[in-house]
Amino acid sequence: MRRNITYVGLDVHKDSIVIALAEEGRGEEVVEYGSIECSVTALDAVIRKLQSRGKRRLEFAYEAGPCGYEIYRHLTGKGFNCSVVAPSKVPRARGERIKTDRRDAVQLAKLLRSEYLKPIYVPDEEDEAMRDLSRAREDAKQAQGKARQRLNAFLLRHGHRYHGKKHWSQVHLRWMGDIAMGHPAQQLVLAEYMEAVRCCTEQVERLTEQIRHFVPQWRMAPVVNAMQALRGVSLITAATSVSELGDLSRFDNPRELMGFLGLVPSEHTSGTQVRRGGITKAGNGHARRALVEAAWASRFPARVSRALLCRQEHLPQEVRETAWKAQLRLCARYRSLMARRKPRQVIVTAIARELSAFMWAIARQVPIN
């Protein structure tokens, strides 16, 4: 019987790629091809050599990692089938205590041949660029928070407490500028900490402005604008969610999206015993964090504020109706769970789970450019 397909497992690292080959047919042995430099040029050389040996149909698979999607885009651009799989979804034997690059490549080739691997969603280059921009802003916000915490801790350690109404306002910054420390070295430390906060704040503002600049040029701009009809979902939250999740129509139903975000309860059921725990926290943590932050807005009574009305001005009536339905549902849900004395973080997580369903519904109502 003639074998038509050769399945190629790639164990990709920063400097090398280990390759294993599996011929079509479950009885065929999986062999290690060897190790090459991690570059598309070296990979093209391997492909030419395999094709010269009569292996015309090649299918590839590798695990997602820090090297990104360069290999995937290169292979699919040349017409090959390539699957990028999540490392957590590749089955491992529990008793196995030996892990090598060769074994990983062989395992990928075997699983690809058996059609067991489920590829992840790979964003196109424009979506990935917007995702990088939103993640850069998120990193800057984290750096800003750490810089502020260091400054506050330094002042508290030396007995300086701010009793004003709002921290990090101009009044607060002027108050810190008037502080005289007991030693010149401590005065220098205070100045450096304040400068670090200022630099981080300016970086956040620059990146926020760049998101505002690039979103209107993005093919997903209609979805981002429609998402902002929801209460608590501003430009940054909408851009982060869409850039991380991509086209939400790829999810057949809201439950799939909730599971992808890791917002569903974990469960261990056996026989008649049912045990449910905290959320799984699987999938995309960036989008999950953005949704949880947006869910806090549901603690207030349902209303359409002036800012929300401005965001909804040019949106279709169908989207606005869905957004109002979401407000009524989520605000009532928050009050109901508070009446049952659930912890606030549990309530907000439950609201975020339902908010993702409304985002899915709105995304399906808006055509993508």
C-alpha cells in the first residue's frame, strides 16, 4: 500500500529544531530526522530534501512557545498544513520521567498522525500587532503600580502619610515634592522614586494614545466600537479583549468562550459525588483580567451615563438593546449574589463570565471589515 502523507513533528527552541517523521499508517515506525538550526531557511532545506525522496504531502505540528508563529506563517504560506498546539493539551504519560527534544518531536509526529492534536487559534499579523500593543500597555500599568507601591512604602517607612482625598493627583504629587527627608541620600531616593513613577505614567499615556490611534485603522474596529456599548467596557478593555480573543464567531456558543477564558468552575465528579471548585483559569489570562475589571461596574444600579451614551451614539439599535439587556441582567445578578452573602470576588467573577456571553452576542451582530 502506498503511503501518501508524511507527518512532521517539530520540537522548536530558540536555537534549534528537532524533527521527527511519521509515515501514514498506524503501524509505521516514527523516526527521528535530526536537528537543524531554528530558521525558516534551514527548514526549507529539509522540506526540499524530503520532497526529493518522494514525500510530496507533508503535514507539520509544533508546540506554541516564545518563538511565536513565524514557522506557522511560513509553512502555510507555502501551502503546507501546519498545526500549532498548546503544550498543556499534548498528552503525557503520568509515569514517564524522561523528557528529551527527540521524544517530544516523536510524540508530536505520532499524535499528528492519529489526528489527536487540536490546533490553537493563530491570529493574523495585524491582530497580533494590536495584541502586542495592548500587552505592552498592560506591562506598563504593572510597572506603574510597582513604582507607586515602592514610593508609598518608602514614605510610610519614614513616617510620611498622605491624608488627602485622592492619591496620585496633582495635589498629591505636590505634597510629595514638598517633603524634606532627614538625609541627602534619602532625598535622592525620594526624587528617583518620583521620577520612576513619572516615567511609567508617561509610558502608559503614550501607549494608550497609540491604541486610540491604531484601533480605527484595524479590521476589528467595528467589533471594538460595538463592545463599548457594554457598561464597564471602555476602549482599552474592548481593544484588549478583541485583540486577545480574535474573531469571536469562531466560538459556536458562549459556553465555549467561557471555557476558553477559564471562567468556568473546575469540577471533579465521580459517581454520585459532585465537587466543584474555583474557576479553571485556563486559556487567555489577559482577556480574563480585562473582563473581571469591567465586571466591577455592575455593582452600581443600571443606568446609561453620558459617557456610555456617547459611545453608543452611532451603533446599531440591535447592539444597544443587547447592551441594555446585559446591564439589567448583570446588575440584578450582582444584587442577588450579594443578598446570598457571596464573597465580592466570587460575585465579580460570575459577572465576568456572563459578560463574556454578551460580548459574544454583540460580536456576532457586527460585520468585520
